[in-house]
Amino acid sequence: MPSPSSSKPAKPLHALRERLRLGRGTVAVVPLLWLGLFFGLPFLIIARISLSEVVIGLPPYSDLLSWAEDGMLQLRLNFANFMLLWQDSLYLDAFINSLRVAATATLICLLIGYPMALGITRVRESLRVPLLMLVILPFWTSFLIRIYAWIGILKGNGLINNLLLGLGLIDEPLALLHTDFAVYLGIVYAYLPFMVLPLYATLSRMDHSLLEAAADLGCRPLSAFWRVTVPLSLPGIVAGSLLVFVPAVGEFVVPDLLGGPDSLMIGKVLWTEFFNNRDWPVATAVAVALLALLVVPVLLFERFREKEQDA
Amino acid sequence: MMRRPSLVFSLLAFGYAFLYAPIVSLIVYSFNESRLVTVWAGFSTKWYTSLLQNEQLLGAAWVSLRIAVMNATLAVVLGTLAGTALVRFGRFRGRSALALMVGAPLVMPDVILGLASLLLFVAMEQLIGWPAGRGMTTITIAHVTFSMAYVAVIVQSRLVRLDPSLEEAAMDLGARPWKVFFVITLPLIAPALAAGWLLAFTLSLDDLVIASFTSGPGASTLPMVVYSSVRLGVSPEINALASIMVGLVTLGIVIAGVIMQRRAADAR
Amino acid sequence: MAGPRPQLGAWQDPSAAPLVEIRNVTKTFGEHYAVDDVSLAIYPGEFFSLLGASGCGKTTLLRMLAGFEKPDKGSVLIGGEDVTAVPPYSRPVNMMFQSYALFPHLSVADNIAFGLRQDRVPRAEVNERVAEMLRLVRLDGYARRKPDQLSGGQRQRVALARALVKQPKLLLLDEPLGALDRKLREHTQFELVNLQERLGITFVMVTHDQEEAMTMSTRMAVMNEGRIRQIGTPAEIYEYPSNRFVAGFIGAVNQFEGRVTEQLDEGLTVHCESAGTDLRVHAQHEVAPGTPVAVVVRPEKVRIFAEQPPPCDNGLSGKVEEIAYLGDVSIYHVRVAGGVLIEAQLTNRARRAAAPLTWGDQAWVCWNADDAVALLE
């Protein structure tokens, strides 16, 4: 019987290679084009609008390029929007406050999330997946509604105040809603799963015999935790912290629903400038500044992901 | 730490209580007769009835569902292409650009993504007249742009764990590259694709900020309607809605779990 | 170990046309030369092994035959046809992967049928040939199983069946026995060799295990740092290594560096400082006096005595430093006057017959000039 594979004639080579290249090309080009158009390009537009003046009309911003009277093409860059950000304490305060809230919330997430992730790695194997699912499940329900739930709990005649009043611990309702406390609570609550999952991923990959080796070498459990477990879970700590910190800096829903008039966060400022004041140039300037602030952590996150991928 | 597992476990219990207390309170109060959260006035399902008569919420839910399905489907296609290119093609021109654009939306604040998409749509409309106005199409495009990144990451991590000699073996046995992808790669990463689809679906259904930026008149999504009603205060109808959502998600996860366990049992 | 095969090899027949020809092939990965100007001819019916440590380029060479890697320079011919740029799916070659690469979502039968289905073989014939392959690898009852329901040895046989069912001209095996435990591996070695002889398909195998290569191959190529260091039958390579690398890589060896002092008809005399004496070696080529060479001799060719033996070509004396009992043989390390350690092997039957030697004893070692080789490279 003739070999079926040998009876197949070799195709003309260049045509074949062309086809391969075409196939491979489409695979990479389609997502590249989509992301370039709908994700990359907009940032150029943001940069452009942030350098223009607000005008009445649609779109409500001036052109950067215009024809001057002598026929020369004129480029008018307007840095006033950025000057405003620097001079008006509202924006600067909002930036600093966002960073502070995000950093604190990240730390609290880490403090709650680490023991949770560690706890899940220590239970019976059959319980791990269900416990992990329970961490993820709230994430699948609406973010907005989960934040909304806290309004009912925190407000003046809400659950906590009713409980405390009923127990006679306080005489009049505590102001819990519309405070910075509520904002911290909301962010920690909303982003906790993003901390637990990467932590669990690194902790569960850790070889348990490392702790036994540490113990064998005379290391007490607590010091083994600090010297072995924590350093080895560092990748998870970094990933989790960035996944919480970066989106939290620009968070809008939580400060809007749970925060008070003073709990200024930059995401909310951007929203207000855009929807209420309709000042697109200032809104985009805020966005540019926010991006500049996040470039370092985002790149850090990227490098980290690449490294994980190689590992 | 190991000597005192009780400490870890009490912290674990605290974490779960923290995660679930608000959700449980929502569900409990969705059955409250009174409009006030403060007072328990007896069991009632009237808020579910009135929810089902709320044309605005139902309409918005329908809009959201259609966007979410479109988005999830497109995001799976694009995200799979991106993830495959990143893992399987070695170095090619545009790789680092693709990697950056796949990673960045994962951590980019919603307000920036929303603002960026809107400004693009405005500029495009000015230049080429498309998209004319904003609505479901623009929301879907903006959603696909960020949710395909999540799909790409899921596909990437699955492909990295996939033995490349499986694809080589198929090719060695005479299958051409596209055929290898459809006959070998795709079936093997199917669970990842399903997970990616569900994630993209949920992200879209859940999004308020990006939708608010990129939506136009007549295309209000469910979160947008919920948001405007929530800003006015606690509403038992929203509690009912939340309970239904939690119920559906739980049901979905339980079913998925049962299916997965069956599969595992079959494989034994 | 199976001895060298009795039949005359095709490589010795000047009229035979090679099945595989690798011509001046070079492949780099970045700065690193994975394969460096390699030429090689493999003849129909051979069981050819590429032997070397990991990273020596053997796997890259095999993957070039399969079509997964394209050489930077040079060409690959199969059956006289240049296939350098032919993609894997159009080559008359099949491969058995180190990981077996069985498709986990397909049953055993579907795995084996996969290649036939790509060629649109009629269904009835597919079924027939799959059944035939299942019989051949003794997995008749396992057609419906999934790969994860099989043992390691069964998976290995499915992988073999899947690669053989298309009746390729050439079967490539990448460490085919690497994942099996020792006992099963030895058994499977013979099975593979028998199968190859029965089917008459040319096998090219990559392995890092020299014993495996020696047992199974008709010929083998020893590779190091992207180059082929020697090609030959297992016996040739073992008995007559052509350079220091091959001598040291295959089996244990005593090696003495020295210079040629004179060439007589029957051999060379080599002055070796480390041995503390002149050594006599059988000469294959003419070597000018003063040339630096290495004299190598296998431990099993070195005889050891407790008393001064009758004179022989090379006789040295020293002290026993180490004795290792390996069951079938014992190994003695003797430190001689020049300072070098000489390894001698004694079968334990001979050991019992000879006078007992123990640590610190004075001992004499000697070997024939014909049993040693002088290496220039």
C-alpha cells in the first residue's frame, strides 16, 4: 500500500508561505487594529483636547490648528487647563485624596485578603474550590448594587444605627454614610476579591515542604511565615495591590454614592467637570494628569504580567 | 501561623461575613412589606410584583442584556485572537503594542476608558459621520474594547499551560494550521473561552461609568437606570432586582459546579 | 544489551541512496548555535540515534526533519526531495513526541485515526487500520478510552501507533522511553527494535541515554554543542572513539595525555607524564613524533593483579585506593607512580578466582596495545 502521506504532492512553496503569513497576520492584526482604533487612538484625542480651550458648541472645544490671517498654519496650544489643575486647590486636593484613599484601601484589602487567601490554602482540598467560588461570587453580582447595599446599612436610620440604638449604645444616629469612612469601606468591599485571587494563586503554588524545611532548620512558625511565606508570595502581593490600587484611584461610583461633599476623588471630579460643567478640556486635562499618575503602576503591572507569563 | 490555625480561620470567617452581610441584608429587605429599610413590617413579595411592572427597569434590562451578549461574543473572538497571537507567535512586529493594549484596560480607571471612548466617537462622527449619534452600538464597542482584554488574559494563561507539542503533533499528522486551531486548540481551550464569555458578559452588564459616557438618548442600560434611582435613596424595588440577580448568579455557578463535577467524575 | 546487528548496513553499500540527507545545516537561536554546520546521511531501514547531553542540538536536528524548525543555512532532503521549506503537515514523516502529545479530548481510537482523517482516508479503511495498529501495540480493548485513563506505558504505545498508522517513510522519536520507569524501559527497548525490524520503517531517535542508543541503534551520531562529533555503529564508537569528547562521553575511560615519541610498525610509543611511563598503542594512522595525543583505554580492558604479572604491552604498578562493588563487576581505582588514577574493571567471577585485593594493597595493572586508542583530537 503506498504511503498516503508521501503521495501528497508538495505545494508550490511561496504560495504556501504566503498563505501561512496571511493566516498568522489576520490573527494578530484584527485585535491590534481594534485596540489601536478604540483604545490607543482615543488617548491621542484626549491629549489634543486637553490642550484646547472650552467653547460653546458641539464639540465644546477649540481647534488646535487654525489658519492665521497671513495664511500660515497656526498651532495654538493652551496649557491653561493644566495650570488650572495646578492652581485650583480643588484638583490638587482631589488628586492627593484619591491617592491616599486608594493606598489606604489597598493596605486594608491586603490585611483582610492575606489571611483569607492563606486560610483557603490551609483547608481541606475539597473545600478550596467552593471557598474560592464564594470569594468570586459577589464579583459576578452587580458592583453598583453591592455598593448600594451599604447605603441601607450605613445611613442614619440604617441597619447599624438601628442596631446600636436598639442596644442603647448610642443615643442618636452616628453619621456613617457620606463620610470618608464609608468610602474606604466601599472600596475595600468592592475590590477585596481582586486582592484575594492573585494572593491565593501564588500561595497555593508554594511548596509546603519549604515550611517544613524552615521548621527543620529551627525556624519558628511565625518567623517562617515572615521569612518564607511572605517573600514567596510577593508576586501575588504586588499583583493584588496593583489590581486594587490603580482602579481605586480613579473610582467614581463609591465616592459618589457613599462619600460626602468633602470626600473628593479625582474620578468624581472628572465626571462632574464632564457631565455637570460640560468643560471637556478641563475634564480631559484631569484625565491626562490621572494617566500620568498611573503610568508607573500600570507599566509595573504590565512587566509583572509578562514575567508571570514567562515563568 | 500553622500552630494557630484558629487565628487564620477566624480571619477567614470574618472576611466572608464582610463579603456577604450586605448581600444578605439586601435579600432580606427585598421581602419587607414597608418601603423603609428601618422597619420590618412583615413578609411581602410586592416589590417583586412592582419590579415586574416597572417598564423603565425592564426596558433597560433588555438593552443591557442585548449589549452584554453582543459584547461577550465579540470580546471572545477578538480576545482569543489576541491571546493566541501573544502566546503562540513568538516575536512579531506590534507584539509589545498588543501586549500593552491588552494589559492596560485591566487596570485603567473606568472614567478614563469612558471619556476616551466618547471623545473618539465624537471625533469619528465629525470626521466620517460614523457612528451617527451614540447608543447601543457605541456602548458595545466601548465594552468590547475593555472586556476583550480580560478574555485575552484568560486565553493567554490557558494557552501557556497547553503543551505546544499537541499542536505540533496535529500538524505532524497532516493538519494545516487553521485546522489545527479548530480541531485541537479550540476544543482544549473551550472552558477558558466559556469563562471569558461569562466574564465579558458580566463586565458589560455591570458597567455604569463607561456606558454613561458612551450612551446616547434612548439607550439607557440597567446600571444607568439603577444608578439614577439609587441616587434618590433606597428603593425596595432595587432590593428585589438585586436579589433576583444574586439568585441567578448563584444558580449559574451551582449548575456550572455540578457540570464540572460530573465531567471530573466521568473522566475517572 | 543487544549486540551489534549481523546484517550488512546500508551505509556500507556504495550504491545505496540515503533516505535522509542533511547538508551543511546551521540553525541559531539568537546568538546561540543550536546546530552548527551539520551534514548527515541516513539510509532506508536504519535505526539511527542522535545522542548527546541536553542542549547539544539533537532535538533541534530532529525537529528540522519533522519540519518544525527551519534551518538558517543548508538543506534537508528526504527521499531525494528537498523538503527544507515543506511544512510539517506535507512531509512524509511522523514523529513520536517526548510528552507523547496525545490529544486529551480524543479517545485512543480517534487519536490514532487523526492522521488518516487528515488525508481523507475512507471511513472503513480508517477503522480497519486503527484496529490493526491497536493489535500491533496490544491495546485492543482500549479504543474508547481517553488518554488520561491509560498508564504511562499504554500512552507510549498509543503515541507510537498514532505515528505509525500513516506508514511514514521516516519515524522520528524524541526520547521515546524517557517517561517510562527503568524496568519498563528495558523491556520496551527490545519491543521497539523488533517492531522497527518487522515494519522496515526507518527510525531516527533522539536520546541522552547512551545505553539506550547503544542497545537500539544500527548507527548513532554523538553530538556536542551543535556539532556531530562521531558517526558510527555502537561498536565502532565504543571501541574506536575518534576524539576525546566521544571517548569521555560514552562509557568510562582511562585517559592519558602525552606526546608521541616514535612510531613502529605495530604501533606508537607515547610518553605520558601522568602515567609515569611510556605507553604503547595500536596506531590507525601515521603520527609524527612530538604530536600531542591522548591515550584512552576502557576499564574492562585493564587487567589487575595482586602480584607482578608476566610482562605485557603496558604494565604499571600502584596502590589500590577505591573498590566499588557493583554486583556483576567490581571497579578498582589504582594510583600509579605518575600520580594518575587508573580504573580497572573485574567481573566478580574473575575476582573470586584472583587473589583478594583490598584498600592500600600494592597492585599491578596492564593492558594490550591493541586495546588502547591514541586520539589526536
